[in-house]
Amino acid sequence: MRRVRIRQWLLLALRTLALVFLVLAFARPTRTAEASGVFGDDGAQSLALVVDNSRSMLFRDAQGAFLDQAIDVGDRVLESTGPGDERTIVPMSAPPEYRPVPFTTPGPARDVVAELAAAPGAEPLTSAVARAASVLESAVHPRREIVVVSDLQAATFTDSASVNLPEDV
């Protein structure tokens, strides 16, 4: 009886650990800068911020114009980046000659976001995310993320889940 009880407790502990690890896997926890020395790298990331600056972002709600809200969210995202991170701004309505450039400090990237204005000719979100992914292919850091700030209007959101991203993005 004692042996069966020990086995049941061990089985319960293993099942509990499996559930904890499953929850942690879905939560995608991140390391803090304090723990980076333990894991051997600086934890820096390459970030591509896709900002919707289409004409639909001129609409307003109780908090103000969608574009102003997007600029505020983009600014907060850039503010939360670390000192060694790369930041690239990818507007959805950009002139053909615009080439996204990675910034090593948040100041110039925040200036680019603050100067964004609504413009016609926004590309679909799929294209903007694909363009951001192509920028991240040549990124310095192994941790690469794309952050999208948009009103998700149907005209720009069509087929957005169909974009093929590199495996490490």
C-alpha cells in the first residue's frame, strides 16, 4: 500500500510539472537583463515596428485619432527596448524610395515614429510584414521580433496571416 501511495504522489508531481511547463511554453517568458550573464548573451533583440499610417488612421474615437494612438503605442514600444537593441520603423504608407534603416538608439527611431503622417497608398499588412521580415533577415541579433500597430481595417488586413516569415522571426 505504501509503495502504491508513493507512486501516486510521484505521478501527481510529474503531471503537475508537465502542466507547469506547458503553461510556461505558451506564455513565452523572457529573460531580464540581470539574468543575461548567466545564459551567455546580452539578450539584445532586433525589432521591426510596422506602423499603419494609412488614411483610415485619421478616424477618431474617444481617445483621439487612431494615428496619434498608434504613434503613442509605437513610442512606448521603442521606449521599452534595451540599450543594445536594433529598431527599424516600417510604415505601411511609405514612398517607393523609402528604405527602412535600423537604429541602434531609441531616440532617432522615436523621432521617425513621431513624424509619421497619414498618407495614401498603404500596402496590405501582408506586404508590410513581409518587408519587415526581409529587413530582419540581415539583423545582427538572433532574437528578432515584428510588432504591428494598426487599426486592422479590412482593406489592409486582407490575407495578413498568409505571409511566409523566416523561421527565426
